[in-house]
Amino acid sequence: MAYKHTYSLTAKIWIYPVMAFFVLLSVLPFLYMISLSLQSDAEMFSGQVVVIPEELQFTNYVTIWEKAPFARFILNSFFVAGTIAALHVLFDPLIGYVFAKMEFPGKRFMFVALLSTLMIPFFVRLIPLYIMTAKFGLLNTYTGLIMPFAMSAFGIFLMRQFILPIPDDLIAAARLDGASEPRIFFDIVLPQLGPAIATVALLTFVFQFNEFIWPLVVVSSENMRPITTGLTLFNQEFFTQWNLTAVGGMLLFLPCFLLYLIAQRHFVKSAMLSGMK
Amino acid sequence: MAGVTLNAVRKDYGTFLAIPELDLEIEDGEFCVFVGPSGCGKSTLLRTIAGLEDLTDGQILIGDQDVSDRHPGERGVAMVFQNYALYPHMNVRQNMGYALRLAREPKSTISQKVERAADILGLRDHLDRKPAELSGGQRQRVAIGRAIVRNPKVFLFDEPLSNLDAELRTRMRLELSELHQTLSTTMIYVTHDQVEAMTLADKIVVLRAGRIEQVGSPLELYDNPVNKFVAGFLGSPSMNFLPATMTANGLQFADLDGACVDFGTEPTPGKVVMVGIRPEHLEISEDGAPLPLRSVEQLGGVTYGYAILQSGEEFCVDLKGRRDIRAGDTIRLLIPPSRALVFDADTELRIR
């Protein structure tokens, strides 16, 4: 029979309230966002903290589409985040495979250099990245939104970790079977990276779907905005329409939540195998 | 089908010389076994023949074609790996048919060849299973099946049985032997297990540090090893070695109460030699030298007695069948001169 760890009564008495406190602390802002999204303008500007609205204003979920081109914003968000996630799924395993299974001069140096980019905060890279994007004439374009994020050091690292344990003999067997190097990658290596690919795709999509700074810097026209910067339309000179902003927040949350539900199994497996939990 | 010729094959990894320079001829249809201790270069040599390692120098011929610079898939060889190397996401049918699919063979031909191989190996009922759903023995059969369907000129086996348990290993060994008789294709087999080498091979190549120590049939190597290394490597339990000094009357042992035996070798008085004798060739006789046994192994059909000699050498005796002998008992041994082999203590070469 498998060993099952049990906590003593004293441990239970203090562990559960502490855990409940931290859960509440993280969930509370989200619950307040739901409440805010259902409040009327009057409740919002009343100066009081309204937890449960007197009358649930579901009309906010309709008004938002009328006040701003939200369909376009959503489409932009999906297109940009989806394309970036797809590029990650293509490039990250490919580069991870090269680092895991191929030998070439400078491999170690290049890998360390790649990993070191993880240590540099994005804001440090923001200005040179902006200048480069501008020089390439990619400001206010989808390419400008997508290109700088087409692959990531984290994704490459995760893929390399997943590919390393694949036996070299498996690759040798495919080579003997007459497979070319691209064939070996697509036929033999890639199908074994399901959990890692799901994780990279999910994390990338969610991260890019929520990305705010880069679109804010690169995009100038309204029809190029994703939801995140689109929400700033409710930020007016003298007041902010928090209820509509909260509705936008819900629209940002839902796709990511659904995606997580679908890919959760792979995500957990991947986290366990890569030791990143 | 084709033989394999290695001409001055050399392989190094930077400063490490894995195979200094090696020449070898493997006949068409022969079952050739590369045997040697870990790190002797046997797997490297096999992988070099397969094309998985680049040659540093030399030439590899399969049949009359120089394949030294050819891609592994174009050499006409198929390989069975120690860890099976089955594609885990493909079922047995797909695993076995992958090479044919890459060669763009028609689906019907692939199916026919896969099923034929499955019939030979008794895998017909497992064709739709994934490798994870198979036992170790079945996986190894699939790996062999994957090699068979390609109809290669040469089969290469890299310690294919070492991951199996003892019983299964014996069964698979027999199956491989039968497979060789059925297919009559050249097979090159790498192992560090001398029992596998002795039972499977038409020809054994004993390797040490990338060099060939001796090539020959199993019994040729067993009976006439050219040096102490080959003599000690083949045979289970392995050959006993006793230090002795040459005298005008024969060889005088440092152990066995200083017994002196005339082996008929040209005497060089004072020269120190090593006398090799296999456990099964020793004779128990009242006239023999006393040997106190340290431990006794009863294996049912055979009994082995072990002793440590004064010189520190471990000594094993086949006590011939069942014997009521226990650890601590002293037996009396004779070394039959016709069965003993004499080796130079310095060069380790056989003195005839």
C-alpha cells in the first residue's frame, strides 16, 4: 500500500486558515473585478466600495462593444498571440533539438548566452528593440508586434530539457532507417514533445494575450490595438470607466482560462518533467 | 547479402584514439561476434560500420562497394540496439514499416513485408500495439523485425540481449541463431558476454583497446588462444593462471606446494611464466598437490570450488558433478600437461 502523508490535528488547525488566507488574497481582486464589471456607473462613482451590486448590470457586457471596436481588438489579440504561439511551437523545439542533440563549435557559449537573456528584464531591452523595429519600418504593423517574440529563451530551454532524455539510439535508428535530419526531427523527435509544446504554446499565448507595454509602444492606430491597450480607451481625462475596463478584463481572462482548462493535463506533466514547478 | 571488409580502419575522438588501425574480413553470410571488455572499441567499430560514426581513416567495403562516405541509410545495413530504440509514438506495424515508408514503397508492399517479418518473429498479434505495451523480449523482436523488413545486406547487433533477464536472454539467443540460419545474411554482433560469443558466432573477433587480439572460430579461440588476455576472456568460469618458473625439469609452481610439471616447452631456466588451465581441465587425484577450498558453489549439475593461492591469484576448480565437498575442505589437484597453456609473464604471449 502506498504511503500517504497525513498532517497532525495541530498542523491542520493552523495550515488550513493560513492557506485559505493566501487563496483569498489572490482570488479577491479577481472577484472584485467580476463585481465591478456588473456595477452601474452610479455605484462605481459613489465613493463607496460596492461588493455586490444592487442590480447586476449585464448591459455593461453589451455597452463595451458599442463604445469601442472591441471585436477588432479581440481579433488583433488572438491573431498576434496565436501567431507568436505558433512560431514558438515551430522554432523553440527546432532550436532546442539543435542544442540538445547536435555538436557544433561554440555550442556551450551560445547556450549560455541564450540563457543569460532570461536574466535581462524586458524593459532594458525595450528601447533597443523599439529602435530596431523602427529602423526596419515595422512600427504599427503586425510584423512589428510579432517578430521580436517569435521565439524565447525559456521555450528553447524547456524544449532542450525535454529532448535531452530522448535516447541518441532512437535518432541513430531513424538515421539508419534512411531518415534525413528534418525527417528525424518532425517524425521522431517532435511527436514526443506533446506536453512541452502544449506548455510553451499555452504560456506564450497567455503571456502575449496579456502583453501591454510592447503594443503600447509600437502601435499608434486604433485598429491595430489588442485588448490590453484597447482598454485604455476607457481611461479618460477626468475619470476612468472601471466597470467597462473590468468587462475588458473579463474578456482577457476567459480565453486564457479556457485554454488552461484544455491544456492543463499537459501543462502539469510538463512542469513535473522539466522540474520547473 | 554481402561480406564486410575493413581496410586500415582508424577512429579517433580528438586526442583519444578509439581504434588505432584495424583490418578485418567478414565473409558473406557469416555470424561474426565482436567481443571484449567495456571500452575496448567494439561498439565504436560497429557504429563506424553502420555509418553512425565518421571514419577518421581507412575504408569500409560492404560486398564490393566502398561505403566509407555513405549515409547510414544508404549502406544496406540494419541495426538492432541494446535499448531497442523503438519509436515510442508508433505502433509495431509503423515501427517496422518506417524505413520502407521513407523509401516510398507502396503501402501494399510495406504491409506484406511487415507481416512476413511479424510471422517469422511471432509478432502477428502485436502489430497494433505501442512499444510501451510490449514485454522486453517482444520489444527486442520488434527491433529485429524492423531490421528484417529492410532486407539488409548486413545485420548489426549492438549488445541486443543485455537488457533482458537470464531466461529470456537464453531463448532469444537461440532465436537469433535460428534467424541467422533462416536468413543466411551476414551478421555482426557486439557483446561483452563471452557465452553469447561462443554460442552464436561462426567467427569471434576479440578486441582490446581498439586492437584485434585474435580472430577465429569459437573453439579455435577456446583451445588455442594466442595470449593470456584471450585465454582469460573466453570460457566460464575463466581460465586459472598460476605463476611458475622454468627449470630444467619443467615448470615449478610458486603455489601448489611447489609442484614441478614438465609441459614440454623449451626451457629457459629462471624465466617466469604464467600457466593457464581451465577449471574443467583440472584433475582431482590422490597424487596431486593439496589445495584448501575457500568456498564451494553447488549448481546442481556442476560444482565449483574456489581457492586463493599463495601468490594471491584466485583459482577455480570444476569438481565434476555433485560432490560432498564443503568450504574449508582440502582437495588434491593434478594439472594435466596436455591441457595447460604457457604464457610469457611479460608479453603475455603464448609460449608453444
